[in-house]
Amino acid sequence: MKVGQEIESIRKKLGFSVVFMCNVFNVSEPDYYKIIAGKYRLNTYQLIMFIDATKTPLKSIEEYL
């Protein structure tokens, strides 16, 4: 599973809105959908913010970095 797909899966599992995720990553809604599609590369700070906000580890992060 790619990072963007894993992020979307976690978002749905935890019941967070897309707007909340946009705020976590500090991106617009179209950019969030690019993250899911794998067309937007997250920086380290954004990945840390996601893990902190969701309290969930990313299993696919090693492939991403």
C-alpha cells in the first residue's frame, strides 16, 4: 500500500474529514487528493504532523523515504 492510500484508509477508519486532513498537511483540498493519488510528495514535517494528529503509525513510510 502506498503512503497516500494508507493515509486515506486511516482517515476513513478514524472518521476524520477531508478538511481536517487538509489542515494537518497545510494543503488545499485538490492537493490532498493529489496526496492520495501519489502525485504530491509529503515532506517530513507533514508526515510528522499526520502521525501526531492521528496517533497512528504509517507502515508504508519506509518505502516513501
